[in-house]
Amino acid sequence: MRRTALLVALCGACASAGGGAGRDAGLEPSETTRVRAVYRHYRNQNIFVVENLAGRALGELRGKPLAAGETAVAYVPDDVMQEMLKEFRRIGYYRHAGPRPPDPIKVGATSEITLIDEERRFTSFLRMRGDDARTAESYNDLVNTFLAVWNHFHPFAQVSSGRDARFGVRDGDAGGP
């Protein structure tokens, strides 16, 4: 009986400290905390990235050309990232998320939504072949939420570097169309 009570207390402490799947501690961005959200769809090889500004200047972030193969980042205000993470929590991201495997495709994933915090901890919700209907519906709702934010703040002002490439933030590009 004492052993069971001790295990329950330790598990509760670990959960509140942010260990393991279901961990969302530290993912409430402030003006100085960066959180990156990445959506990858493996079949189409699409990668979308959203990151909060965390006190950085948008012009400086977008003022550099992208290296070959680098993905453009949609930088969003901190309050928008907070709202997106609240919506993720409401939809059930943390019930299904866990540490990101080294090769998600090898474990049967078809796509993923990954959150990366400042300590470079990766928490992923993998869309697996054969997911049940409720899991698939949660995943689709998360993708729709993510893409709504990405589409509103998409990085249309930054282009890849190249011979004749122009880059930078156009006038009026303070964070969305």
C-alpha cells in the first residue's frame, strides 16, 4: 500500500514537472521564450514552420536570404503563438504527443506536428497509418489550426538566395497580409 502511494506521488510529481508524453511545461511563449512549431507531410515533402518573435525584430529575421534547402519560417507575434498552443491543448495535442523518434517514417508516420522549445526538446504528434478515427480527427483539427496561423503569417517576403534573387521584408509586412 505504501509503495503504491509512493508511486502515485512520484508519477504526479513527474507529470507536473513536465516529463514524458503529455508534457507542455515551458511551451507558453513570452517576449523572450521561443517556441517553434513544425508541420511535415512526408508524401509531398512539405515542411511548414511557425515560430514566435520572442522580442526579435521581424525585419532582421527576414532580412537574410535562405540557404539552399532551408525552409522559410512564418514568424508570429507571441500572443498568436500562445493562442495556437492553447488551441492545440484543447484539441488534444498533448494526449497524443511524445518524444520525436529519430526516423518517424520508419515507425509508420505519414506526417507530424512537432513543437520545439528553447532547450531543443522535440514533442511530436505523429499521424500514423491505421490511426483510429478519433486520433485522425484530432490530428486533422491540429493541422487545420496550424495551417490557419501559417497561412495568415506566411513568409511571402523572404526568398531563397540565388543569382538574381531579391529578399527582405517589403513595406507593410509587419506580420501578415
